[in-house]
Amino acid sequence: MKQLISIILLIPFFTLSQNEWKEVASEDFIRAIQEFENSIVVDESYSMVTTYKVYQDYSDATPVQTSSGRLICRNGNELNLYQMGFTIIQDKEINVTIDTMNQQIVVQNPDSSFFYRKTMNDVSEFSEMAKKVHKKEFQTKTTYSLELKEGYPYNSIEIEFEGGNRVSEIIIYSNQPYKTEDQPSNDKAKVVISINEFKKGKTVNLKNFKTPIEFVLMKDNIFQAVGKYKDFEVIDLRN
């Protein structure tokens, strides 16, 4: 272990030198994502609270829209996701999306991307999307900035890791304005997603965890809405 006095002497230099962006290889970012994913055991439950803030333009200080969300994963293969007015319930068999505003329930095959874990084989695919990757370290936070190639709806994405390997914030810089009205604009929207209250294992509250059968049931080979959702339109998009 380094001597305490050496650490104290190095702190000012470390803070100044690391609080700047430096270009890194794609593998560096993929490893950071892997460390976060590997911190959760494959069949372990986890949960988090998210806050979404949408800004009309990169430079704006006040968001034009704010919403909160919550994600709960049970045993690594079942999901409850609440965000932007939608509820997504998924088990091993089906994915159910509930749109309360339009009174619709969409039934689909399970989305495996929710539980997909990155491998180093993803580097080549990621490199096709990212033009450059930059990294900045400051105190307990490490931030990666992914500059995307032309043709994507986003200009860049920043992902912040707190305390070593936990994703704590994602900032998306769009190439397009956030339109509240049908008017031409040169603004470019920014979306800030903050991730808090990350829990895993036995600390996760599963008391009110939902399953698809609380929303739809199969009858005569057709899914029908049930309970308080019985009047909702059901759209079956399974293959």
C-alpha cells in the first residue's frame, strides 16, 4: 500500500491532470461496461430509480420535460420497467407494454437486449457506430464520451461511472431539436438520465413485482386484457 504522505502529495496533480478529456480505444469503454454488468450476478435481482430531463438545446439550463422512472429485475430474467408514462412487464415468455394514456396493451416476444451482456466481440460492432471515444476521470467518477459517426440521430453520448463500475448518469446529445410545437428550429436537444438508488440481491424490494398475467390472459389463442385493464385494446405483435 502506498504511504499516506505520498498519496496526499499526489492529490493536487492527479486532480488537475485527470479532469480533462483524453482519447481512448473502444476496448476501454467496453471493459467499463463489462465491469458494471459483471458486478451483478447473472441470476441476481436488482433495481434502480431513473430521472429523465429533456432540454430544448445543449446550452439550456432548464429542462422542458422531466419525468421519473423505475426498473426492477427479478432473478435476472424478469423485468418491471416504468418510464415516460409506459409500463413494461416481461418474463421468459412474453413482453407486455401498457400505455395507459391510449388505453393499449402491446404483447411481444421477450426482448433479450434487456439482459444481454457485452463481450469483447462487441468492440467491432461498437466501432462501426462510434467515431471517437474520450475519457475523463475526476475523484470517484469516470466519464466516457462517445462521438458518433454521421447518419445517427445522436451527435454523442456521455456515460458516467460512479465509484468504480456503477453507471450513474447518461447524457444524450441529439442532432435534432426537441419539438413541443410544429415549428422549425435549429436547437439540438439534450437528454440527461440520472440513475440512483441502485440495489441488488436481497436489498431489492420485490413485494409489488408484477407479472404479465396481471394484465393479459390467453383465451381461445387470443390475448385479452384483464382486471382494471379489461377495456384496453390488446395488440399482439408476436411473430
